[in-house]
Amino acid sequence: MFKKDNWDEILQALTANPFRTILTAFGVFWGIFILVILLAAGNGLENGIKKGFDGIATNTMFMWSQTTSKAYKGLPKTRRYDFRNSDVTALKAALPDLLYVSPRNQLGDFNGTNNVVRGTKTSAFTIYGDYPELIKQQPMDIIKGRFVNQQDIEQKRKVCVIGKGVISELYGKEEEAVGTYIKINSINFMVVGVYKSKQQGGNAEQEQKNIFIPFTTFQQAFNYGDKVGWMALTAKDETSITDLKPKILEIIKSLHSINPTDERAVGNFDLYEQFNKVQSLFNILKVIAYFVGTLVLISGVIGISNIMLIVVKERTKEIGIRRALGATPGAIRSQILTESIFLTIISGMLGIAVATGIIAVLNMALDSMPADQNTMFANPTVDLGVVFVALIILVGSGLLAGFIPAQTAINVKPVDALRTE
């Protein structure tokens, strides 16, 4: 392998017909290029989708009350009911694997009638009553001041956290919002924080037109009593919220005298289950990328094998002379295999290099885009392990492509080879 004469002979054989060599190598080049690009594209799409989950506690489910669909214990079907504060306490006590049980209430929305006033300006916003842990469940950056805290909850303070969209409608460009007052349904609230949503896409702008106040203040100020609109429940990392969901629903149904077989009475959305479905989709895409890339690579390897057979046929007389002068079958086989492996690795590594260059340019283009610009594609990369796997595939492919031609070469008797014209 390390003899200069051998490499001179290999290079001479490959450059004797350069056009044929280039066409032969292109199959392997294209196969490994497609494999790397497909894997990078899959990773880029996965990173882009997961970027949309940034800051969200994915091990979370949301639950709300609906009308019952079955009669139970003398109670009619189509009955309405509401969650209560006691439901939150019961869930926390019964399920220690729950990290957060966040009751929530909502008033109005940005499409409704004007419900917020500041000076001479008025507008419609969505008002949420929440607990401090919401900021760990929902993507949100506090850019000024703070979020709702536990003292706000306990003392039922009339404070609020507003979004950038609220500021753009109620405040001037240079006006400081923190410390000022706004009126929500004619009740004064002091602004203690300003947030920016981490979400992307069409809803990002609307997500910044919300106002958050302490949950207990919401119930008292707007006469909600102990009513809870819905809940956000997050499980601890070692436990799946999907596994806890049947027990959660069972407890709620028991507390509100709902038929255990009533599937419609308690509405829910399992974010963890949906996230896992997305993850499964990307695993399938990765398998498809490997499958397609491998098939294209195999077609290139077959092309190299066919060309090597032609090369061996053209060099039959040369092989006969070498055999007559004492060359062993192993030396002939080694020479053919080395040529095949060399051509395969060079063309394959060139494919990896070109694909890596394209990925680098694409990453530079994505990095130059504004941070708040919506994109479903981010950081397309390929793991270093894939490169090592590709090297192994290339070496194996080279051996496979050269094995049959090598066997054909050593099976020719020296006398017959010398007679070949």
C-alpha cells in the first residue's frame, strides 16, 4: 500500500481515460452528496420545528370543562360545570408527580370590545389571571420589570404584566410603561413588567397583546368567585404527563360527578403526546434519508464495479505478463481492490466536502436573517458520527465494487491472458 510504484500504477490506470473515470466516480459522489444533504435538511427542519417549542414546557397538558354527554347519579346529560380552586388543591395532593398545576382565567380578547383604557387611549386585549409558574410553561421573555410573583397572589395585588403589542397601542414611542397605571374594566392596575413573546409565526404578534394579572386578583376583581376557566398541568421530568392523564381525568370526573366513561365532559390537549408525534415523524424522515442516500450510493458502487470489470478486461494481457513474471494472485487482487477503494473514497469524500460547503453557506444565510423572522428551517447540520459512518460505507463500497473484478482478474490463466489481443 505504501509503495510509490503501486500508487504510480494506480494513478496511471485511473488517468488513462479521465472522462470515464470522472463519470464512474460521479455515481459515488452523487450518492454520498444526496445522503448528507438529506440528513442536514431533515435536521434543519427538525431544529426549525423545535424552535417553535422553545421555552414551552413540552411535558404539559391543558384541560378545560365541557358539557357532559352521559347522565350520572341522577344528573342529566348536557350538563355544564366549572372547575374550582378545590380541584387544583385535590390534583396537587393526589399526584405528587405533577410539577405545576396552574389554574387560569380569561377575560375578553383582542377582537372583542374595548376593555383597557389609559388616558385618552383605549383598546381591546385578552386579560389572563395566572400564577407565577406560568412563565415556566409558556414561552415569554420579560424585557422590563418582572412577572407576577407569589406575594401578588397572596395579597391580591392589582398589578399587571403587559406585552409589547399593548405598549404600541397605549403608549408613545419613548414612554416608560413600568410604574404606570391602566384601567381594565374600569379597575386600575399598575404595570410591573413588560414581556415579549418567544413564539413565531402568524400568532406571534397577537401573543404580545395580552395582559397578565394575579389569578386571585382576577377572581376577586371580576367576580369569578372560585371559578377556574382551565388548567395547565406540567409533570416532572422523570414522568410523562401522558401517563398521568388518565388519573387526572379520573379525579376531575369524580369531583364533579361525571360518568367515568364520559369522554367528552373534560376537554384536554396533550402537548407531550403531540411533541412525541412530531419527534417520531423526524425519526421516519431520517430513516428515509438514509434509505434514499444508500440506494443512490449503491447505484454508484455498481457503476464502479462495472467500469472496473471493463478495466480488468482491457488489462488482461498486462495481468498475464505480471502473473508470468511471478506476481501472486494476492498481489493482483490487492492492486484491483486498491484502485477501486481509492476511486470510491476520493469521489465520496469530494461529495461530503461539497455537501458540507453548501450546508455552511446555507447556515450563514440563515444566521444573517433577523432573529424574529419566522422560519421553519434552522441550523441544518450533520453529526460528525455520520461522517465516520460515511467513511466506513465508502471503504466497504470500494471493497464490494472491486471484489468481483479482482476475482475475475486472478481467475484468468497466465497463458490465456498472454494470448489475448
